[in-house]
Amino acid sequence: MNQPHGHHKPTLTVCACGQIRFTYGPITVRFDPDQFLAFASSVAMRGSQFRQSVGNCHPADASSAHGDLCH
């Protein structure tokens, strides 16, 4: 698996107030616990869908096959 930009590992911090901070590279997102669990579940499902749709194809090949544009 590729490392995030800058080789920063994702971090998860739970504050004393109960808020959760998820940091991935230069991005930090704050969540309430329920929001974080919903986000994590959604990302996991999208990751699974991506794996199934791409299979052994290169992501650029899969994207062009569907007419999607990058950038």
C-alpha cells in the first residue's frame, strides 16, 4: 500500500471533549464519534467497491473505460 503524501501515517486523536481528529497527511478532519464511525464505514465500503470494479486493471484504464475525467 502506498504511503500518504509526505510519508505521514494517518493518525486518530480522541480529545477529552469527545471529539475525534483524523489526520491524513496535511488534512485534519474533526468528527463527533458517530460521524467518524459513519465516515469510516463509508470509506471502507467505497474502498471495497473500488477493489471490485478495478480488479487487476490499472485505475487509469478503469477510469477511461467509463468516460470519467481526471482533474
